[in-house]
Amino acid sequence: MVTTRMTRPLTIALGADHGGLALKTRLAATLKAAGHTVHDFGTDSTESVDYPDFAHPVCAAITAGQADFGVLICGTGIGMSITANRHPAIRCGLAHDTTTARLTRAHNDANVLAIGARIVGEEVALDILHTFLETKYEGGRHDRRLAKLNATPEHIS
């Protein structure tokens, strides 16, 4: 079960394509059982769909302050992470294990997690989600790097 030591329940925006539907359903149920609010942006079918149609609304919800974190799931997680990272306020990390989940939060202050449903099993995905939500951003030397990530193209040297 995904629990967090956060002082308040979190609001999580979820999105998946057809390849991630089953895993999204399981993660959503686990998050709700732990007391978190879940905004499910679909899909709700195994019929073939396009992953950007679900990644964009999740990222918009985070950018608008309607969700604390986002979780995007497709077959590999790659398409979802590429789509999410096109949004300036989004830092999406693709995680295949708890180490990558921990480091994407600790070092990159990621606000979106991408998971490949065909890459990791359900139990590993639950561990990844738990680790992502539990890990705090470390700051320090990483602040300098985040500032460079957030720089507009004309300010990159």
C-alpha cells in the first residue's frame, strides 16, 4: 500500500494510454486507499489511443496547481515522459526501479513520474510510486542545475 509521511493527503493526477490502463487502475486504487485524491485523466479503455492526449491534461493540472504530482503510464514510459517534459513547469522522470524514482525526486525535484507498464511489474511499480512520493528534493547543489533546466533558450549559455 502506498502511504506517505506527508503532513497532508496529496492530490495526484493520473494518465495512461491503452498500454498503461491496467497499471493505472491499480495505482489509482492504491492511492485512494491511502487517502490521496486522484484525478484520473484516462484512458478508460484498452482500445488504442495516443499517449499525448493523456499526458497533456495531467501536466496542465499540475501547472494550474490542481495536483501536487502526476503519474503517467504507457507501455515503456518513454512517450509519456517526452510529452510531459515539453511543458515548461514539468520535470518528468522515467523510473524503472526505486533508485531512479528516488533520484528523480531528490536530485531533479520531479513533479511527474513516468512508468512503463510493459517494463516493470505491478509490485515494482507500486514500490516506485511509494518511493517517488516519499522522497523529498535535496536542494543544495541541485538548485543550480534546476535553475539551468528552467532557463529559457535565450538565457542558456
